[in-house]
Amino acid sequence: MHDTAFMNKKILCGLTVEEMFSLIEPAGFERRHALFIANAIYKKRISLLTRLPKISKALIQFLDEIASAGLYNPKASEISADKAVKYLFSSPDGKYFETVYMPDNKRNTVCVSTQSGCRMGCPFCVTGRYGYHGNLTAGDIINQVLSIPEAANVNHVVFMGMGEPLDNPGNVLQACKILTAEWGLAISPGNVTVSTVGITPGVKSFLEASECNLTISLYSPFAMERAGVIPAEKRYPAAEILEMMRNYPKRKKRRFSVAYVMIESVNDSDRHLEGLKKMLGGSGIRVNLLPYHPVKNNVYASSTAEKMQHFKHELVTSGISASVRKSRGADISAACGLLASGFIK
Ligand code: SF4
């Protein structure tokens, strides 16, 4: 269903300040006015243009006729035992997607979706089973940070919700630009992470055009095994992408990492450990070890906590930075690979 309030109007959330300026310049307004608008939407989260502060009546009237702020609230929410909150959004053009807010002392993270569903077809992932219902716009992505009730507390953003971010690179890069710009949400690029299964052209443009962090989901250091769980491996081998990350000039605050979801008796053997060491040794790429969340009609289980610690210890002692990450929101289907199994079926 389409939201008629946004129809035929230019949506401002998702535009850069320069794009806002080109919208108002023909009517005689200046760049400083575009900065006021960006400030009101991205910092003050004002959803009604008639409430924009510090702006002349003429500009308010002009904007109100041609544009909409483009902010819209979630339709539903669910809270987990560990205080993660999952939100269901429906975009103005009727696409459904989910967002997860994860508070953790001073680190408050929003996990955003970049597509409604996903077309990568990874067999273990519930989001993939939902099918592909289209790309989200940069405005839809930014709105997930601005329109949750905890928006004022957010200081980290991860692109790890529904969809493969680098299958929608234009909107993801635009969203990263707005999240990190001074005139935008002004979040440090070191606090924004894009997580991908690895789409080589998308990785290349992301490395060049953004300062944000990049994580690749690995599942196995062996190409044939990986292709069985991540079909994208056949076209875009992880080894090729890791080589690009390894050779990319390092910047102080930018982190490159591998997400390794550990599945008992599938990818947690000594052979896998040795494969990881061989693949990542000397690369400067860190490893995040994550528990696997069993999904319905699936025989797999997570590796034990002891096995995960063993992997961490072995990687660290061979010179590879590694950590065991806890997973949040599993009880409300808000953890990695589980989105679209709660509100959306
Ligand atoms: S794991 Fe990621 S890329 Fe694969 S189907 Fe799920 S959302 Fe898509």
C-alpha cells in the first residue's frame, strides 16, 4: 500500500545538502537554507516541514508545496530479553523491512536493512527465504536511524539487517555519506560498518568512495564449501575480496573484518582453523566469531562456547585479531539471519 502523504513530492530525507540546495536554488534560496533544512531533518528529526525552525515563511511555503521530510515511524516493535528492540517498517511505496536497536552501555547500535528481503539465496538465512521485494532508498535507510524512539542515543550503525548492502551500492553509499557528514548525522565513519557476503564491484566502489568499516561474511575458508552456503562465492570469490581488502591502503580508524558464524561439526574443525590462519595471517583483517542461530527445519546447531574460545585463542596467538561476539535479540528473531521470521513471513 502506498502512503499518499509522500506521493508526487520530493522526499528530502536521503538527499545530500548539495541536492537539497539544487532543489531550492531555482526559487532564489541560498546554500545556507539547504544547511538549515539538513540540520532540521538529520539532527533535529523534524518530520513536518511546516515546523522547520529558523527558516523564512517563503521557504517553508515553497518546500511544503514540492517536498516532504520523508520521515515515517515504525509500524510495530518487539523487545527481547536482552533489551534489543526489533522494529517493523513499511516504506511509503509499500516495502516491508525490519530494523534492530541494540543498547549496550555507551555503545548504542542500530542494525539497518538495505533491501526488503534479499536475492542472494543463502540457504541458512530466513531473510533470503522471504524473497526479494526491492531495494530501499537512501532515505528509507536513514529513516531507520532517525525514526526509532531511541534515535537520540544512537552512536553506531551496522548495515547487517535485511538484504545484501552491496547489491544496492548506490543507496548504501549515499546513506553512509549522510550518516557521517557534518551536515548529516555526524556519526564517525569508524562507527559505521557495512556487512557483505562479498559482491566484488560493490566492494571496490565502497572501498574507494567511503571511509566506513567493511565486514565480509565468510562461513568457510574453503571456496567449494563456502559456495554451498553463500551462492555469491561462485561469481565473487571471497579470496579475491579479501585480497582487495588486504591491499587497500590502511586508514587509522577504518576497520576491515571477517564475520565467521560458527556451526557445530560444519565449519569448526581444526582444518577450518588452519584454513582461517592461512587465509588471514598478516592481512590486518580481524575475525569476529559469532554463534549460529538455528532456524526452523534446519539440523544445524551453534558451536559450543568452548570451541569458539578455542578458535579465538588460536587465531590471536598466531597474530590475527579475533573476538567472540555475543548475538542479540535471538528470542524475538532479531539476530543475524533471522530477520523476516517475526513480523514478516
Ligand atoms: S545471509 Fe545476507 S546475503 Fe545471504 S540471503 Fe541472508 S540477507 Fe541475503
